Amino acid sequence: MKRDFPTLFERSRPGRRGTRPPRPPEVDLAGLLGAENLRSAPPRLPEVDELTVVRHYTNLSRRQVGVDTNFYPLGSCTMKYNPRVNEAAAALFAELHPYQDPETAQGALQIVYELQEYLAEITGMDAVTLQPAAGAHGELTGMLLIRAYHESRGEGERRRMVLVPDSAHGSNPATASMAGYQVKEVPSGPDGEVDLDALRAALGPEVAAIMLTNPNTLGLFERKILELIDAAHDQGVQLYYDGANLNAIMGWARPGDMGFDVVHLNLHKTFSTPHGGGGPGSGPVGAKAHLAPFLPVPTVKREGERYVLDFDRPQTIGRMRSFYGNFAVMVRAYAYIRMLGAEGLKRASAMAVLNANYLRKKLAAAGYRIPYDRLCKHEFIAQPPEGLKALDVAKALLDYGYHPPTVYFPLIVKEAMMIEPTETESKETLDEYVEAMAEIARRGLEDPEWIAHTPYRTPVRRLDEVAANRKPVLRWRPEEA
């Protein structure tokens, strides 16, 4: 049976070559590496010409679903368009080497310094580190700052608990645990916001911090946020802000003004670099003045007309990342902020909120259930019509050329679909998406057998996800193909 997409091994023909590598120098490999580490036979590689290799990988790339090719409403991940000028800006520093003398990298250090200042202003924080490599890494950095702060006050042993709402990102409780804390869940109220009475009851001298985001993962702004933060601060509890949802409030509200003590950002979400695919990312952390002494080293500071790496921070939690961080992501974010300016960033958030609310209303009219049907921010939760499953709707969307939204999260909503259209999508795109969702709902209810076996037009049909989790195939072997 002919495969839909033959592998390079299947295209292989004995003796065919694309290039011949130069003859290796005469080196005693056995002496250098050890005879036991050398191959006894050449590796089995496909024998193909160069054109076949180029076509193979080019065609593979066309089968990818990404923000450059498809509408990608992945809730909580902000898959927005990355302007190509940002890529050009990042490419200017392609030959920069992390080991070179800082005196020869003054332009790069200036970008880092100014980006720190911009992010501090955007978040309402007093100091920022760009060192963390991604959002969860930023979370860990923030929690270590809080731990170091409590330890400096002699309260490290007493404050061993972190409160996390039941609607939180899954990385929040994992991060708190990794930082050495016990985690206690705080329930949401019927309005989808943190239950303030339950939170007050959970507070005590053993609590080190509360981790939450605002708006929360339901896309709802916590209207009692000031009361919540005052209740925590009254008992010496620190407030950690998960900045994954900053795309909703950028330019309109600042976590620091709400009373948060530390915040992480996702440059690869809010500030243009596409998110997903395993990286690279960047998760800067901002801190109020009382936490700033504990920030990782080095930080970048300005001395006259020069920029230097500052390692002289006696209370630092240490280095969190090799060198300084993922610099190319920082350059993209810097270019994005400089291009848009304060008003442009504010408009980006306004458009994200407008698109989300437009889509929320249109999907409700198409028969989808909206469990919290009130003004949302950049994302919202929808549920399929009664009788359909979120997973089936997600699989069917692939046949319509759309990446599915996040499904089954947050866990407090059954059959949840978390949808985030971002500010970069047009009204026409949103209308076409609603038409596809409406058709999937109608056809799925009429023909349950059809939707249960979607997708039909993808290179790989529906997988056995339970088996994939229990018996993962981590290595592909050509002889088993």
C-alpha cells in the first residue's frame, strides 16, 4: 500500500548520493574516543539525492499548522502574529557571542537595559530581570524571590504554604511545589472569580504567597482584586502575578498598581514572538523594591554612557540561566514595544478584548454554551452544544483548516474550550471561524458517527491518546516503518 507521504527511507535507492563529504583526516579515533565507542558498521541512513531531501522537508513544513498559515485561537497561549520586522531586528545580532567582552556588545546591553525599563513601566514594578527562559521558569524565579525575602526576615521556616486558585494555570502549583512549598487550592465562586471568603479563611501565618493571574484563566477580570490583595498583605503574604494573560490589560492596568509584589511576563506571548513548538521563549520577572535585592545575577545597569553586567548583589538568588537569557526574543519584544509605543500597546489590548467578546457573542448565537456569559477580556470559555464533546469539536476543526482551541482547561468547567482570538485577526477570519464551528455543531449533532472519527483529511488520523501516554514511542526505527 502506497503511503500518503513516503519517508526518506522509503525514497532511498542504493548508491544514490546528494553530496560526498570530504575525506576525514587521519586521526586515531580509537585512541581518541575509545574503541568501544566506535561503530562496527556504518549507520543506516537514507540514500537520496539533494533535491529529494529539499522537497521532503519543504512538503513536511507545508503540513504544519502555525500562526503564519492558520487561525490559531489557542486559549492561554496568545498565538498572535509576529511582525517580520522583528525578525529582521533579531537577525542584526546573529553573530553576537555570549563570551565576548561586554565593552564590544554595548548596543545589545543597551537593548537589555531599556527593555528592563519598559517592562517595569508596563507592569508597575521597580526592577526587572530578563534572565528566565520561559514563563514557568519566570514563575520559579518569582517564587524563589519570595522565599528569599521571607528567609531574610526570619520567616522562611514558618511560611511554607502557597495558595493557588482552582482556575490557575497548571504550572502554578507545580512551580510552588518545586520551590519547596506546600500548595493549597482556593475555590472559585459561582461568578468564576476567586471566592474571597474562602481565601480569607485560608490565610494565616504559614502562608508565604498567593499565585494568581488577572484576568484569570476563564478570561474574567477579578473585580475584588484590591480586597483580595489587602487581605493578603495584612498577614504578610506576598502576591505573585502570573503574567500569561497580560495581553488583556497591557496599557490599561498594571499588576504593580493592583498591589502585586512580583510578576512574570511571557515575551513570547504578549510581545510578539510566536509561542509554541518548545521554544525559544523568555519569561522576565518584575519585582517591587523590597524583592529587588534578590533578583538573579547578572543584571544590566548603566554607568554614565556605558552599560555593564552587575554581579555585585549580595542577596541574589543566584544565576537562573546560562549567560543572560534568550536574547533574540528580547530583541523582538524591544522592537515590538518601540514600534507600537504606549498608545499602540494599549490599542493592541483593546483589540484583543474586542475580538474575544465579538467571538463569544457569535459562538453563543451559533449554539455554543458560554458558562460565564459576561464581558470577558482576551479569552473566554465555551462549551459545545449538549451532546457533543470538546475533543470531537477540536478534531473536526482540523479538517476545516483551523488549529483547535485549548480544550478541557480550566478543569473547573466540563468540556471546556478556551478560545483566544488575539488582536491580530480580522473580522472576516473570526466570521469564517464561527461558520466552521456552527457547521461542526450542526453536523455533529445530526451525525455522531461522523464527528467521532474526525479528522479525515490530516496526514495522521485520530490517535489513541491513552495508548500514546501509557506506551509512548520515543524513537522511530526505519525497520519498523
